[in-house]
Amino acid sequence: MQSCGSKCAIFISFDAVSLSGITVEASKTAKELSRQGYRCFLDLGYDIKFDKGNFAKEYGYERDIYRDVFTLVRVDDIFDVPFYNRAFIEKTQNVLISQKTVSSEKEKEALIACINQSAQALSEKILNLWRTLDISAVLVENGTLPENIIYTKALYRAIEHYGHERGLHKYVIWRDHDLMWNSEKKVMKYGEPPYPYAVKPVASEFITYVTLNQDLKEKLESWCDHQVEVSVKKNTYDFTEDFSGTDLRRYFDIREQDIIIARTTRIIAQKRIDRDIILTQRLNRLFEQNDIDKKIFLIIAGDTEEDDHHYQHLQKLVKKLAILPQIKFIGPLHHSCISLRTERFTIEDLYYSSNLVSFLTSWDYDSYGNPIGEAISCQRCYIASRYEYYHEVYGQHGFHAPLMNISEGDDGLPDDDFINDVFALINDPAAMQRIAQANFVLGKRVLSNNVIDILI
């Protein structure tokens, strides 16, 4: 990748949350780039995506999160762009993407004309930012999801113009973690195939397209009539042999013989934390029935404020099952690759303290499943549901774990067979150690792929 001398990279996230799996992966890439002499900038997408509650929000604590990795930036005076406001962006979503609002063809044509005018003006502002920062590399995260087609169109225009202006080649990595086929399908957030108004990836001398698994690659290439080639690059994990951290047991008054199940997740319905709560209750009951002096504790790390209605629903379930002392909602944690002044613990500390990592997600919500890879790299056993892409990402490689059988048509609660499998595992420490070590050795071989080899 050419750098025009100054070697500055900008990451643009369409996720619009302060900390997520997407920004963690971006941070890993940025740290490697920094070792190659790049200075890295990040636009969190607060001015792109409106449904995460951060639209137009000013940066505050976010600067602290990324102070050792990124300088946070955003497009200046973006809301001076014609039509670029929440009401208009939401209208484009409802009319053209989700198609919740029925409009005539004439109304759609007028809307598209406004979108194109807005995208042209926005592309100039994006170019001004890149010129000011002397950008030599651009990494777009989740840009194909039609969250904001004005911004996507503007970004493509800016990429073409800037590439020609600076004489660059393949200076953009366009990395899709999720696509319309595997994201929010049940609520039809992105409408129905073939997603006529979503912006398709374009063949460009400046862009390398990347996604997380073979199925998404094939669907994306097919949607683009095979006009673009998509590479598969897995998420990456740290397979340091000497895994250590802060033991959280004393902070939560948990005995050494007790079992901790860790769940790091967004606290939303699609992640199916109800499964973990029910599993915790059933396992504790089995301990009591078998006169085993142990308890199961479920520690959930995630933002309880993202969906308060769902969080209250989970709290009611905990109370109904009478396991309040065994369920710990501890709020969001960051990874150790991000140095945050204001937090005591990291996700790695939680994994270090746990016996088991859980990922009982719903059938069609996750395209990768980072907590599984994190558990493997931290030498911890994991449990998971057989979600749509489990076999593609992990199962086909031979990783070993108790798996909850689910399908598109049967995406319910843990059954007795799964619960008994988990119970047998946690009562066999030697087997747990053996499985965790075997998964670690295997993971070191197949989960160390990195997007960085495209960039440098």
C-alpha cells in the first residue's frame, strides 16, 4: 500500500457504538499498523447510524477508551450538508431500505435525487478531512449494511476522487462483519432480497473487499453479479501462552470451588441471555440434587442501558427463578488491548476468573462469534449454540464444546441433553483442562489470520 510519505490511516465504523466487537477488531489492526509506523484515526460513526442512540453525540469518554490506539475524528460541519439530518436519513431507511413506508415511484425518484445531492456534498467534506489528516490508508467497517446510503455513496465517491488525486493503489480495506443476509432478518430491518436500494460494492482499483466467512463472501459476490472479488479474513486473537489476569472471585464473594460462567455480550433479545439464566438455574439445581457443595455463578458483561426493556425482562426472569445471588450484571468491560483509565477490570480478567465462557446466541444474529475465539485463546472451555455460522467459523475445524442444538425453526431454550452435557463437563476438571488446551493449540493454527497482510 502506498502512503504518500506520511502513513496515516483512518478507520470508519458504521456500527456507531463506543465499544463493540467491530471496534475491538479495528483496534487490533490499528495496533499492528502503529508498529509499522502508521498514525491511526477513528470515526465511530456517531454521525452515520441513528438507531444506536448516539446520532450526533459529541465524543467524551470515548477519547479515553481509545487514547492509546486512535485519535478520534469525524467529518466537520456534517449537518450543513443538504438533507443530512436524522429525519431525512430515517425517511430514506423507511422508504427505500426496510420499505415500512409505502411510496410511489415518483416519490422514490425525488428521494433518490435528494440522496445523490447530499452524497455529493458530503463526499467533499470527507475529502477535506482526509486531506487535512494526510490519509494514506482507509479502513471501512461494515459499510455495505445500508444503515445510511447517503454516507455510503459519499464514501465511494471520496475514495475514487482521493485515490486518483494522490496516485494511490488499493489503499482501502472495505471489511464487512455483517451483511443483510445474516443481520436482523427476523424483523426485516433491511427489507427483502435483492435489497434494490442498498449500495452494492463497486469494482475499484482502490478497494480490497473483505468479509468474515465463505458463505458471506459467496452471497456478496453473487449480489454484485461477480463484479467484485471478496477475500475471507478471520478475526484475530492473542494466543500468548502465559495468560493471566485479575481474579474477580474475591470481588464477588465467590468461592474457589464454585463455577463461574462468563458471558460477554450486548444485552439485547437477540443474544438470548435468557438461555444462560435458565442454564444457571438448572445447573444449580443439579448440584443440590447430587449433594455437591458448589454453586454456579453467571457473570454478564454488557451495557444494561442499551435496551432497558429487555434488561428488566431478564431481571424478572432471574427473580422468578430465585437465583438473584448467582447472576451478576457487571456492566460493559473493555479488552486489555484498550487501556482505559476509569475501569478496574477487563474482559480478559473475567475470562481468567471463569471456568466456562458461554455464547448461546440466537440462530441468525451472529456471523462470527468473537467470545468463542476469545475463550479458545484464553485457554478456557466454551459452550455455544449451533447458530447459523458456528460450523463455518469454528465447528468445521474440530473445536470441542457442548453445543446447544438450534435451527431457524427451533430456536428455543436449553434442553435436558445440553444441560446434562454442560453439567458433566464442569464436574470433570481434568477433561476441561484437556479440552481447553487442545482447543488452544488448534486455535493457534487456524484463528491467527489477520487482515493486516493486505495492508502492508
